Amino acid sequence: MRVIFAGTPEFARVALAKLHTAGFEVPLVLSQPDRPAGRGMKMQQSAVKQWALAQQIAVVQPRSLRLDGKYPDDARWARNAIEAAHADVMVVAAYGLILPQWVLDAPRLGCLNIHASLLPRWRGAAPIHRAIEAGDSHTGVTIMQMDAGLDTGDMLLVEQLAIEPLDTTETLHDRLAALGGRLVVDALKTAVCGGLDRTPQPSKGVIYAHKIEKSEAVIDWTQPAALIERRIRAFQPFPVAVSTLGTEPIKFRAAQVLTLVPPPGAVPGEVLAVSEQGVDICAVNGVIRAVRLQKAGGKPLSVADFLHGFEIRPGMRFDQTAMIKGGL
């Protein structure tokens, strides 16, 4: 079976590598254009592109696939490459471009998507972040037959995965990427035998996982302690929860809910206690203990190490209306 692969980040790279190892022929890869990244803002190739080039697989990077859109030349370039690949199926994972109908219809078996949620819950761009933020106990991967809607296609394979109490987006991402790679290989092996069953998504339980905005990372200490702790985990490693102490923005890399009973007279954002075990901060209905912090331009540190170079005292107050500063 000949497989075109469309994907961009590490989540997609894992699936591409699994397909290659399983023996599927991949004549063509689509990935997002190179973009500036990092402190030096140097042009960076996507994880998928780097892996594909190392395997000497052809890569195309159109800015759009819409023939009637802003970049029709890019779309025609991609169409020519897709037609020349003579693929049986396209596998899509975190690609980042909308597939118009001509792409969906191009391969003989259409396009299959690896989606990191139990559809129809958490359709959209940020299913891993939103599942942790919402306090879900489980998530999973859905292999879906793509249609013109946003993650609305029929389900082909679904497998559930527990969200552990200390999971961050980073740790959960890695487990879901491995699961997605395994499931899409299973789906294609079954498709070779003509045995894939399509199940329409339920009409109830639809929730959208909207794209993560950097502004969401600012901690609002008037929110419940449990929600703040989940958001800290959900926004690790990006965009990273942040709050300001005085004029210094501080990133919260890890925290825990210490108690759900705030002390009398304490106000949200107030530092209640400081020790090598953590910095205890008042939320609206409890206390958060920060255990791993990072200042601008520094490295993530345990609180014990962080306090060697930055003073935090009881009575100080984190600013719940802090704005994220450039370069943080």
C-alpha cells in the first residue's frame, strides 16, 4: 500500500516513523513550511520534514491547498505531487492545513486522520491541552475517515488512555503519539484486507478544543485551586503558566493543590509560606504549592534552587492580571 503522509510536529513524526517501520511505502510527505523559531528566530524545519528527508522521502510544503485561495501556485504544486505519488491513502496527523475536497478525494481510500481524543469530545486544534485542563480522567486516539468538516468524519478505530494525576501535555502527548502510530498501522493493515468498519460519530458530547492562546497562560488567582493546577499541567511545555511578582514574570512549571481551604483573611495571589518544598500561594478556594519555577531568561528550577537566586517572602502577592511580556 502506498501512503502519502501529511503532518508537521513531533506527534506526527512518531506516526510517520511507525508507518515506515511497518513496511508501508511512503512516496510523498506534506508538511508545513519552514518557520522561524527559538530565541534566535532561525528558520526551522518541522519534525516531520527532518525525518522524511533523512529517509530520502520527497517533501512538499505548500502554504495552502486551496486552488482558489491566496496561494494557488502552491496548491497546484501540491496537487501535481499528490497525483504523481499514485497513493492508495493519505494519513494526516497534526498537519495544520485544511484539506479541500480535491485532496480528500485524491487517494483511492481517501484520507485518514489520527486525532488525539475520544471523538466527538475535543474536536479541534488542542485536544491534549483541553482534556487536562478540563480534568478528564481519560482520553485516547481516534482514527477517522476525513470529510469536509472539522474532525467530523466517521470513526474507524478508537482506543482509550488514562490521564494520570501528574500528566502534563508533554507527558500525555508522548503516550498518545505512540498510541496513534500503533493504531494507524493497525487501521491500514486492516484496510488492506478490506475490513475497516466506519462508525458515525455520536451527535451528543461534541466539544471543541480551541487553539491555545498565549494569553491564556496568565494565572488568574481568583480561579479555583484545582483548575489553576490543571492549567499549569496543561500549559507545560507550551505556553507555560505565568504570573508576575513585583515586576518579574515567573513561569510555573509544576505545582500541586495543597489544600482546598484558604486561610482566613488571605487574598488570591498572596504568598502564604515559603520553604524548600515549595511556595504556597492563595487561590480563591484553596492553596497552590509551586514546586518548580522559572524566571525570564533562566532555566526551570526546583523551588529550593530557585530561591537561591530570587527572593520570595510570605505576604508578597503574585499579580493575577499580569501580562505576558515579549521573550518570556
